[in-house]
Amino acid sequence: MDVSLLFKIAGVGFVVMVMATMLKQAGKDEQGQMLTLVGVLLVLTMVVRLLGNFFTLVQSTFGMQ
Amino acid sequence: MLGKLLGAGLILGCSSYAGWQVAGAYARRPVQLRDLQTALAVLQTEIEYGATPLPEALASAARAGGPAVGAIFRATAERLAAGGGNTPGDAMREALADQSGSTALRPGDLSIVAALAEVLGATGRADQVRHLSLARERLAGEEARAADERARYERMARYLGVLGGAALVLIFI
């Protein structure tokens, strides 16, 4: 299991959170929400890749090719 | 590994620099708007009480206006002094188009000054003075708005530059 991807996701989440807070403080709430959405999509693509790996692993384990 | 580290540093440095530049523009705009008002006040005094010839009046306004804003008036004065049949309005419009790139002023601020170009040296003294006062009032309004924007966005731009770089580095690693 590669842990670096987890750290990457955590890092993106942290940076996006701080940026969204800064934008909200400056009164740009909409841009903050948009940024949060972008962050969620970004992390989602990473997670989807992991899930894909997981499903191929399940397939190969039970011989369902 | 070393290449990655170098690239990460480069990305972070560039985005931080971009953020600082944007923040710097937010910080310079109120100062330059105030400089512009000072220069116009000097110009108004020269026209109202001194009845100074326009190139000299513009030169003394340029001295009062600081480096960035003064350059607009200096260029206008130089164009007028060079002759060639330029009206003061033409000279001012050309100077604005040339020098506005080196200021942090927005097109809206510059259009206030451009509106002056129509009357400068073209109408009576009282009319010019009235237009100059009006321009200064409008610039004061813009300055208050610019100061408000500065308070809200200067720090944000700086942080967003650094954090955006950090996010890019995280995604690319």
C-alpha cells in the first residue's frame, strides 16, 4: 500500500481548506465554494484511480476475468 | 529527486511572486490615486492663481505627483513643449496611453483624467477649475473604494499565491 497518495490527498485538503477560509474572509464566498468543489473533484479523481485498482485486484483474486 | 525539489521550489517561487505582484498592485493603487489628486490640485492652483502656461503648469504638477503618476504629466508637458501642432487634449491622451501601463491605475481611474483632456487649455479658466475640482472629487471617491479593496484583498492575494503554488506542487509530485 502506497502511503504517499494518502499524504497527497491530506495535503490538498489542507491547502484547499486554508485557501477557502482566506477567500471567505475577503468576502469572496462564491470563489471559496468553487475552490472547495475543485479540491473535492481533484481528490475524487485520485480516489477513483485507487478504487479502480481495488476492483481489478478483487477480479483477479476471484478469477472473474 | 533533486530535479523534483528544484521544480517544486521553482513553482512555489513563481506563484508566490505572482501573488506578491497582485498584492502590490492593490497596495499601490490608493497611493497613486492620492498622488493623482495632489498633482491635479497643483495644476488647479497653477491655472487658477498663477495663470501659468500649460507646459510649465503640467511640469510642476508632475513634480508633485510622484514617480508613476508624475510621468503622465511629464510626458504631456514634453509633448506640448515639443510642438508639432498637438492640442493639450491630444498630448494628454497620448501620454495616458503611453504611461498608464507603468501605473497600478484602472481604466476607470484613467477615464476620469481622460475626461479632463477635453477641457484642459481649451476653455476658460473658471470652467477648467470646475472640471479639475470635479475630477478630484471623483478620484477621492475612487481612492476610498481602492483603500477598502486594499484592506480586503492585499493579504488574500499574497496568501493565495503561496498556497496555490503549494497546491500545484502537491498535485504534481
